[in-house]
Amino acid sequence: MNLYLVGGAVRDKLLGYPFTEKDWVVVGATPEEMIEQGFRQVGSDFPVFLHPKTKEEHALARTERKSGPGYKGFQCFSDTSVTLEEDLSRRDLTINAIAEDNEGNLIDPYGGQRDIANKILRHVSDAFVEDPLRVLRVARFAARYQHLGFTIAPETLALMTAITSSGELQHLTPERVWVETNKGLGERSPRTYIEVLRQCGALKVLLPEVDQLFGVAQRADYHPEIDTGIHVLMALDQTAALDDDSAARFAVLVHDLGKGITPKDVLPKHSGHEERGVELVNALCDRLKAPNRHRELAVAVTRYHLLCHKAPQLGPVTILKLLKGIGAMRQPEKLAQFIRCCEADARGRLGFENTSYDSGVWLQQAFLAIQSIDNREFIQQGLTGGKLGDAIDRRRQDVIAGLKEKKLIEKKLGEKQPREDQP
């Protein structure tokens, strides 16, 4: 029995990149021998075991043969005769096909160290095309290591395009597409995940609502970058700097879906794209079986992002409607994330990347002001039910109106102050 550290732990150790999980391959062992040593077998597709103490995964060396469509269409063969090199050959990328023995020696039969040095994501063999999930995995690795300068080998991108053209992507389950997309959006460069999928044609298959945004014009006075798809990529760049939660990144990705179905005869205007977008967001979440937390934030940002941008100009009734609509009155933490998404949208425009988002600051101030209201005053008056709610809302509106008046006075006083260059 020989034990080897494989996959991500070896790759990221060579890159100097942080990692937490360790995967192991066991060569020359049987399932019975593993169980005798205290390992617990998990999974039914192939022999994987959990270490009795560390709980790290130990898989018996195996080979695979394509037997049907999709990423599950494989027959696995595991035997004491399967070599380490044979096991590594079934992996997706050369940088993931490096092993390390218990003395720290590297076994690298497919040039993974060379590709790490050259910052290349390259497939191990032509068997790459047998698993459609690899299209999403490569896009995710590209998003993870983009800041290090990694690019996809042209021949690998060609195979990804071939997988897309073959129709194999349609055999991926919605749950699997969601898992990989959620991970991809959570990487250092979420825009790269989307760009790679688009390069190989997979975006049109898996996320057609997003793909159709590219080439859709917007008003140049609001969006100097003009192209809606480019704006979404720029907004993803901004949210990557503002929020590491994939729910926020998903919300920013889909916030302008309504622009993709704007009638061509009214372009580049997009009046009403918010509500048009909500329907598309819900349909997309239904199809991918997205978690409710992601759906709720995505719908809120899609429906209300323009109101957030105009918050200081809105009336008290509309401000209160906005805060209730995003769920901030019941869950205050939702407001901060909603504002970060809207800030990413506002700054995700050509020339606006470093501008301050004063509208978000104002909305947060308005929310804090109404949070200070003591509802016991109305309860002591004997108000209940709808009358109690109406009374509280009227007070909230008065507080917001007072805040707006205070801000207006402060602005006027500031304008009257002499500048430093004035006598």
C-alpha cells in the first residue's frame, strides 16, 4: 500500500496559495484492507474512505471509462493493479495531476509543474471532453487564479468549445450547474468565470439570460461603456472588492436581466427593466434551484437598485417602501448587503469606478434614524393591529422627512461657507 497527497493541496502548495482540504490516493490496497485499518467507506460510485482521525478523503487509485452522457456517465475500475500514473491521467488539468509521496517527492507525469511555472491551465488528455462538468471547473480555476496571471491553453479552450457544441452540457443537472456557478462567482475574479463560459459558448447554454445582455446598448450618458454585458462584468469587478459573499455576486450578475428583453425599438432606453428583470431572475432561480437567500437578495437588487441610486431625492413614503421591500425592517443586516450590491452597480461603469456612493450612505442614515423610534409610545396609547402599524409608519415618515430637511439645510449652509481661496 502506497499513499500519495494529490490534487488541490499539491497544486496550491506549489503556488503558495492557501488551502485547507487534503485529498489522498491509495495505490495497491483493497477496500477490505482499508476497512481493517479503521477507514470508513463513503460513496457508492467508487471506493472512497475517510481517515479514522483526520476524516480526510482517501480514494483507491482508479481508472474511468465513458459509458453514457453527462458527468455521471462513467464506469470506474479500481484494483490493486491500477498505477498512480493511470489514476492521475483521468484528472482534468495538468496542475491537478501532481502527486506527492510521504517523503515530499513530487510525481508529475503530465507536466503540471511546467504549466504552473508558465501559468497555463491545460487538459491532461483528450479524455477531457468526456466530462462536461470540466467546462465549468476550468472556468472556476481561471476565476480563482486570474490575479496570478493564469490563462487557458488554446487547445483546452477548443475542447471546451467542442463539449459545448456536442450538447453534453445539457446533461448537467441544475444542482451541479448551481454548485459550480456559485463557487465560480465566489472566486477572486467572478467576471472571469462568466467570460470563460462565454468564450466557449457555454454561457448561452447554461445562463442564456446573462448571455443575451452582451451587445445590448444603454444610454451613453449613464453608461459610457454602453454594452450591458460589459457593464455587468464591470459591476462584478466592483462587488468582488466590496463583498465576498456569493449571494451578493449572484445578485449583481442578474440585476439587469430585464435589459436583455427590452424591445429593440426603444433602445438604448430601458424603462421598466427592473420589473421585467424580476420575472427572469425568479425563472433562473427556479431552473438552477438557487437557495432562497440568493433569490431574495437578487430579486431585491433587481427590483430596487434604481431607487437606491436616487434615495436622497425620494419622498419619505417611497423610502419606507424601499426599506420594507428589501426586508430591512425585519432583518437589518439585509440593508448593508443590498447597498453594497447597488454600489457595485453604480461604480461598475466606465469612469465611475472610484466614485463615492453617497446615495447608499444616505439610505443607511435614514434607516438608522427610524430604528431609534420607540414603539412603546403607540402601544401605551392603546393602538393595536393595523392602527398601530399605521401610526408607526407615519412617525417613520416624519423622521425621514426631518432628516431630509436637516440634510438640505446642511447643504445650503455648506454652499454659503467661503472657499479657502476666497478672502
